[in-house]
Amino acid sequence: MSQEIHKKTTVQSLDNPTEIRVFCPATVANVNCGFDSLGFALKGIGDEMVFRKTEGRGVTITEITGDTLPMEAHNNVAGVAGNAMLEDINANFGVEIEIHKKIRSGSGIGSSSASAAGAVYGINQFLEKPLSNLELTRYAMKGEALASGNEHADNVAPCIYGGTTLVTGYNPFKVIALPPMDTVYVGILHPHITIKTKEARKILPTHVPLKDAIAQSQHLASFVASLYEWDKELFKESIKDVLVEPHRKLLIPHFDEIKAISLQNGCIAFGISGSGPSMFCLAFAKADIDKYLSESTALYECNGLQVDSYSSRISGEGCKVIK
Amino acid sequence: MSQEIHKKTTVQSLDNPTEIRVFCPATVANVNCGFDSLGFALKGIGDEMVFRKTEGRGVTITEITGDTLPMEAHNNVAGVAGNAMLEDINANFGVEIEIHKKIRSGSGIGSSSASAAGAVYGINQFLEKPLSNLELTRYAMKGEALASGNEHADNVAPCIYGGTTLVTGYNPFKVIALPPMDTVYVGILHPHITIKTKEARKILPTHVPLKDAIAQSQHLASFVASLYEWDKELFKESIKDVLVEPHRKLLIPHFDEIKAISLQNGCIAFGISGSGPSMFCLAFAKADIDKYLSESTALYECNGLQVDSYSSRISGEGCKVIK
């Protein structure tokens, strides 16, 4: 947890492997009480990326499928993150990257983060002395900055570490891998509307009531304790957001109705994923998630709004090499 | 953790014991990042109370030493807390209480809380079916309300539970007993000035910057994680207060100088105890605390201000029966 960023040294590349395929999970950030702090990785929902070690220098993006994104490395979050890392470690090789997007851009479940995190995770597989998760997260944030305008880690951290992560601050930069929540089911609902991150930031007040600040800190602290104790009742009581949701929910049509559907169906938590428009819902039983997704999808469709929905789990794994 | 308040039933008293002596520890509340939430008990600093079961009803205060406090039960925090409990459980006995104060009133290390917590803890020893710590805390808060104007648990909880406690909220009311910190040394410095709780409340802003609220929640959450992981570095980094200290320190002369002395002497945390004027300081070595107390006492005395100082530890024990 306390590793310093890798010092500038020449990293020798290995002869093998020269080509790998990586799965990069979708992630949920700004989890209720953990605005700008708490995130988790989703199981089975994510992009794939292929990495080939070359004799050149830097990142070359050779193929993108599933989305229309810039091919030039300096305009692509994977390129920016990958190049930041390759330059900093003074690598004596280059990397070709194929990006196969499955996570819809702008959905709020960490699409750009998956590309940034995947890039540095993939490159790390070619290193004789691989970097730590904390170091990789730091480089992935450089890619995030291209997408959102500022370096933040709440999506890239769970994408790299897997499970549930808490970013405790940036000075010093620290990420805590919290105890797993792998018995928790997740429903993701993505209504097809566009929310710009800037707009979602702008709607937030600069100041909040002190009493709400205290309540939010109690919620986040007791949520952390609930994971260590695995106290389901405390988990449910603490995963609440009194600071951000009251403002940002105004950007999402039918938010209160959808939230009510989730709670009526036995779900234990509901909130905006990232800066939206996707919403996440947690439950201890898959049936609760499926019923919620079916009812909430019907509500949106009755109102003429298209939605995607995903039934998933919190994944203990972050980026990983696949066949 | 999740017990409901004891339902109104007749509690039969035991024949024995009929007289007990209880130690009630001093406590530190509002611990940095945990304003209104986090508190801990001190080892070896505290009041003593003697309880005698009688055939009457309600609390009778028979003796108070060490301080001039009201003898009438309805004007005394121990009386108010004790009577709230006795009435609610419909006890078929009464209690005589002697209060031997050692904790100076108005010092900010839980003087009134010790009396309120001690009262309900003592009475609990006479019950056939003792109440839970959470239930006792709830009754002790009634006493606290007499002293401070509102029911709060941040001192009475650690006084009853011992160790370090986190009050996670009042609706529902919940207290988490956090992992022990019994290797941590504490220095308490009490400059002889008066700070009224009302004044300490009034100096706080009603609104705080959102970014500070986020930082404080990250601090409290990572402090909790540091206790579960026993990560000393994280402990030190997270036990900080960006919301309250900047305002309340203005009420304490030489605060910044005293804080600097603590950090120069290797202490790992420093803050206002409760609403002051006492300050607490934490260290992993007793020598650091002793050096800090000596230098800071000298600074105050040079400036013509009288101080008390205590070298202690965080105690795993709350109120306890003694010989």
C-alpha cells in the first residue's frame, strides 16, 4: 500500500511473452457514501485488449472495434496512459495495442478507465520487474485525465486491483484494497441519455451542511467497518449518500421511481454509477436484481427511453490475462 | 451491535451484590477525523462511584467528593441517567450513589460522561438480566443531555464499551467497537481555561467546502481501515481533521505551537479532546509522550498559564467493578 512510484530506471524486456490478451472490467465509482473514493469491479462486463511487444518505442494503436475512438496514441486514453508508463520506466521496447470495446462510452461504468487501466496492466506483463498496482493506478490516471480533465483514481483503482477499493487521498496517493464483497450481486441500468462529466460536476454545490458532512463520513467509515466485520445490516445502513445524490439525481429521469423499485425488490443499495447516467443496485440474491432490472427496464421503456441492463456480481479480479 | 432498546418489563433484582464500587474512565471524543463519532477510553484516569441497592425507588445521591455538583438526582447527570434507566426497566429497587470525582469538570475529557456512564453501568450490575452496552449507552446519553443540552454518545460510548468506538448515527442508533489500539500511548494536556460547549459549537461554520467534506470522510474511513489492518502508516496519515480543528483551535491559546511540539517529538496524532480545552496527543512510544508533555507544559507555564498533564494509554476497558 505504501510503495513509492517506480524510480526512473531502464527496465529490461523479457523475450516472452510477446503477445497477450487482457480483460479489463467495467467498474462502478462514487459508490454512495464514497464519492471520489469508493469503487468496485464488475464480473464479466468489460473490454478486451491485445498487446504485442515491438522493437519500436511507445504505444501504437493498431485496431479499435466496438466504438469510434481516436487511433492516435496522444488522443487515446490507452495511448496516453501507456506512453506515460513506457517513458517513465525508460522501456527499451514499444507496444502495439488492439482495443475491443464492449463497455459503452459515456455509460458511467468506467469505459475510459478500462482502456487506461488495461493499457498499463498489459504493458506491465512485458516487464521483468512488474510495477505494483499502486504504480499502475498512477499511470492509468494519466489516461483518465485525457477523458475527464483531471487525474482521478476511483474507477482505474478497482479496474486494476479488482474487488472494492478506497482511494484515501492524493497527497500522499493511497489506495486500500477493502475486504471482498464477492457474495454481492449487482444490477446496472443504463438509460440512453448523455450526462457530461462537466455538467455533473457543475451541479454540485461548492459547500455542504456540516451535519451532512459528518453523516457522510460516518456512513463511509461504517461501510468500511461493515466489510471487515461482514455485518450485512451495517452494510445496508451505511451505504447511503446524503451529499451528492440529492443534486445529481436531477440529471437522471425517473430516478426516484427507479430507486423505489430497487428497494421494493429487496435490494440493499442503490445509487448513481460514476457521474451517471447508469445506476447500480446491490442485493444479496440474484433474483432480487433480476426482478428489479425487469421492472425498471419496463418503466423506462413505457416512457419511451431505451435502456441497457446488466446483471453481474462484484468481482474480486481486476484486469487479467486471458487466452 | 444491532440490539434494540430493552422493552419495558419488570426487572427482578438480585439479592447480591448490594454494594459495588465502579471505576469510570476518562474519555477522548471528537478524535480528529471523527467529529461527533470517534472516541476512546483512557487507562487509569477516571472517577469512582459506589452503588448500594435499596428498598426504595429511584436514585439517591448520598455523597460527592472532588467537585461541587448538585446532590439532587434530577440536577445531576448520574441521577438523570440512572433514573431514566430505572424507570424504563420498571426496577423494583432503588439505588444510592456516591460519586468520587477525579476527572476535572470542564476539562474536555468526559467528566460528565463518566458520571452518566458510571451510573447506568453500576445499576446494571444489580440486574438479573443485564442490559447490553448499546442500551446502557442510550440511557447514559440522557445524563449527557443535562450537561451539554443534547443527547450525544461520543464520550459515553467509549466510557461504557472501552477501547475505541465509532458512533455511526442516531437513526438508527449504532455504536461500533473498533479493533483495540492498546499499544498506543496518550498524552493529555489541560490548560486551565474555560471553553463553554455552546461557544465551541457556535464557532463552527454551518457549511463546509464539499472538498473538505470528502477529505474528512476519506480520513475517517481510512482510519477505520488502519485499525482493522493495524497499518501504522495509514493510521498516522488518516487521523487528521480538516473540518473542525481549524475553527476550534482559535479558542485554545498556543494551539499551533503545542501541536508543533507534539509532532517534533515523534507523536503521530494531535487534536482537541471533545470541545476542549484539553488536547490529546498519540504516540507509539511512552518516551515521546513524556517529552511532549514536559515541553508543552513548560511553554504554557512560561506564558503564565496553569496546566494539568496526564500520561496514559488507550484502555481496552470501559467502566468496571473494582474492589
